[in-house]
Amino acid sequence: MQRPGEVVLWHDLECSSYAEDLPLWRELAAAAPAGPILDVGAGTGRVALDLAARGIDVVALDADVELLAALRARAGDAPVETVVADARDFALGRRFPLVLVPMQTLQLLGGPAGRAAFLRCAREHLVPGGLVAAALADALESFDAETDGLPEPDRAEIEGVRYASLPLAVVDEGDRAAIHRLRQVAPPGGPAAETTDVIRLDRVSAGEVEAEATAAGLAAEPARRIAATEEYVGSAVVMLRG
């Protein structure tokens, strides 16, 4: 059982420092026609707040109430609207020129049926000629046989309490990749408490998503690429036109 605020804390610690994809989202948002863009799986606003700081109106959608509450508090007067909804089942009554699906959100939807549901929703929320751009993380490549050791843990200290999240392994489960992380909480002068967190990502290629998108009435354009770094795996970004 996580204590109040820990959902936001761990999300920030494990996700917020990733910035390698931001230039692509900025490029796509700047090229999009006028109107707000939709950020699916917005979390605490890593992408939404970056774009809003550049004067771009953003509708941030996420299923987690706590994460969106943190985003709303951080947004202040920035042009960000938050919507609590499941990416597989949302009806906003409006259309967008651009729908962004950063990081591994598309791989958290429960396989082909979940992706198909999202793609139908996305198509219904696009203006004519609008674009869906969705990233697919190369999850299993981060711990292959040639990896030289494990990544350094993500660390933070808040009011004297030290937090650390250490990636342990990526386990091939066939149609999914299970990412195991060790979370540690060390209060001042006390022993550290440890828990294990596991996130399972659907294993799916850009070509498979493009085929699913075609079945949903979207047209695939050449995918873009976000390069890997020493700290982060790379990703393919499928580009789907309404």
C-alpha cells in the first residue's frame, strides 16, 4: 500500500528526468494547426508543461487522479487542461490537430484489444488530416547480453528522507516485457524499507501498430526515431494520419 503522495513521488523520480523525446514533441506541436493538442498518458506533466511553457495549449489526459492533480497544481496559469480518463475509452466532445502518446503509454493498454480501442478513440478525436504520434520503447534492449552493468538508480531526498529506484531487470514474458525496479525509502537515522515494483509493457513493433492503425481508419506515415542514450533506451514513434 502506497502512502498519499507516493504515487506522484515515484512517478516523478522514475519518469520526469527523461527529456530525449521533448525536441520531437516540440517540433510536431509547433507544426500543428491552431488549437490545443492532446497529451495521452500525461502523468504529472513532463510533456504537457514543457509545451505549455512554449505557449501551446494542451489537454492532458491520464487515468490517475493523483498524477493529474499534481500537474494541475504545477501548471498555474499555463494553458493546460486536465482530463481524468482511460486512454482506451474517452469521449471529450472535441477534436485535435495532434495527439501525442509519449514514452511507453501505448504499451500499457493491454495488448491488441486495448490498442485498437485507443486508436478508435484517437481517430474520433482528430480533426481532418490530424496526426497521432505514439512512442514505442525498446524495452528489452536495455538489458541485453552486451549491457555493461545496471543503470544508476534514480535518487531524490525530500525533507531528509532519501528515495532511490533501481532498475533490476527486464524479463521477457513472451508478449510482454516485465520491468522490475527496487524502490528504497530511507528515513533519517532509520533503516531503509524496500519494495519491488513491476511494470509490464506489451511487446509490439512499429509495423504492428501501423497495421492496427490502418484497420482503425488511420494512415501510417514514416516512423520517427528517438535515439538511445547511456541512461535510456531508444524508441520508435509511429506517425498516424487521420
